[in-house]
Amino acid sequence: MRKSFAEIALRSFALLWQNFVLTYPLLFFILLFSMLMPQGEEPALEPRWILFFAGFFLIFSGMMAGSFAMIARAVRLYLEREKNPPKPPAEGEPPQLPTTFGDISTILKEFFPGVGRHFVHFVVGLLVQIGAIWLISLWFDHQMALAGGFPAAIQKVQALQNQAAAGTNLDAAKFLASLTPDEKSQLNSLGLLMLSSMAMYGAFFFVTAFWPAFVVLLDKPVWSAYWQSLRQCIVRPLTLIATVFLFIGLFMLFSLLPQTGSALLAALWHFLTVMLFVYLGIVVVMTVADTHGLEALPPLAAEAGKGTVLDKRG
């Protein structure tokens, strides 16, 4: 019997709480990126920047493949333990301690086999996401051209960016009072266009958010994983809506935390953001596992003895 979204969300939180090891790959990637990213230089369409971001894209794809393989392992362990709970100790025997923290080694061992098995899938799947962003940016540029480019609004936005970069305190009321009717109209139109673009990609992102789970749980090729994600949203639309509201609600809650003035608070904000994205991944995998049932899931990479890219089927 399928679980409600509330049950899935609570189980996913319990799983993350018991297995902070699931956050390690993303934390390591962010640390590596911050160390190797040139400081004080603006990215440009130069060969060195193209090679830099291409390399990190491949590293990110590998990190995502291994991270979702770890999540799949953790979800299976959680559901198997729930389905077959440990037997109570016999009379006179000491009680058995919870084994959830003992899963760390088992979960970590899934990372590199997961990278080997799913790396190509995640490269292609993430390229689809980049392609969607590129198409939406083309639509944005086309709409900008039709509207004449919003020159007054662009100048005001650039002026605000320069003031913020210089550390000037911005007075919102004074800024609004300085706008002419034409500038206000252009800023409103530009804001609506940007909001529409973000809404378009947000809709695409969430209706296809389940594709990594179909790759790591059911070993689907990318095209099939995307199609199955769309079917998943059609079959369980309320789950999709609840996932969107949960993710956006938690992200807005975290955004209320101060991000400047204290290194500790800034570190806390970044850590909570990492946890949020890992939690979303767990919810996605847990939802697909709940939809299809534990019995329908094929063996994982480590169980099947497949750990190389040669094992790909599409």
C-alpha cells in the first residue's frame, strides 16, 4: 500500500538524520569548487574558463551519480529494516542496539560503484537540464528583443549592482521614488519576464525531478528515466505538488537566516542548503521506491557486481 506524502517526508527526514554521510559528496564538491575557483576574476568565454567549468561539470556528474547511488542504498536499507525488523532478544540476552549508524560503511561503499555504473547517465541527464535552461534563455532573449531591450530598466539594475558591489546601503523607498513612470513600467515588465523564465524552468525541473531515482533504483536509461518521471507526476500529482511546496517552503525558511556578518552563520546557512538538496534527493528516491515497491527493484551496483561504465545499457 502506498504511503502518503507526509509519511514519505517524515521517513526521509529520519533517514537523513540517521545518515549524515549522505551529505558528504555534495559538501566535498562545494569545498573543492571553492578552493579551485579563481578568486576575484569574472568568468568569460575563454578556453581556460570553458575547460574549468567542463571539468567541474564532469566532476559534478560523477558526484551526483555516486551520491544518488548512496541514497538508493540508504533507502533500501531503511525499507528492508522496516519490512523485516530485527527480532526481539530472547530472555536473558542483552538488547540489540540500533544498527542505523552502522550503515555508514555500507552506504559509503556504494559511491564508487555508483559512479562507474551511472556516470554516463548523469552526464546526459544533466545536459538535458542545461539544454532546458538554454532554450528558456533563448526565449527570454527573444522576448527582450521584442520589447526593445528595456534600456532604462537595465541601466537601473546595473546601477543597483554597482552600489551593492561598492558596499553602499540601499534605501528602497528612495530608489522607488527616483524612478520615472517609464522606468517603473520597464522594471515591472523585466521582473515579470524573469519570473516567467524561472517559473518555466522550475516547472520543468520538478516534473523531471524523479529521473535520477529511476536511474539508480530501476536502472533505466536517461530517456526512459525522464519519461517515467513525467508518468510519476501524472500518477501521483498531489505528491508532486507537496514536494514543490515542501522544497520551496524550506528554502524560503533557510533564506531568512542571516548570511553575512558571522562566518559561523554563513557556514550554517550553506550546510542547511546542502542538507535541503540531499533531503529532496531522498524524498525523490523514497517516493519512487514507494510507488514501485521494494520487490520490483533490481540489485544495486555493488550487489550485482557491476561497477564500470561498460555495464551501461543506454
